[in-house]
Amino acid sequence: MSPRLLIATLARQLAETYGKGFEENIRRMMQFAEVFPDEQIVASAMRQLSWTYFTLLIPLKQPLF
């Protein structure tokens, strides 16, 4: 299954239970995992930053850590 189809399928299943809006969030979560692969750094930063701030940092080209 292609990643695009997998995301669409997962988003549809989640939407059936919890409502819509999951597809874009799943894509952002996948981007987040690519941009911030170090769990220790993420755990430390999450104490100070909300998900909203992380979504603003994802598109930056320069590494932050």
C-alpha cells in the first residue's frame, strides 16, 4: 500500500470514530517525525512548546538542534 493511500485510509477510519480533519494532521505528524527524529530532544522541547509551535518549525530548512 502506498503511503498516500495508507494515510487516506487511516484518516477515514479515524474520522468515522472521532470526526474529520485527520489526514492533514497525520501528514504533519509524519513530517514532524522526519524533522525531529531524536526522541530525547523532542521530549525536552515538548515541555516548553505546544504542537502548534512544532508545526510552525517543521517547514524550516535549517536544523534547530
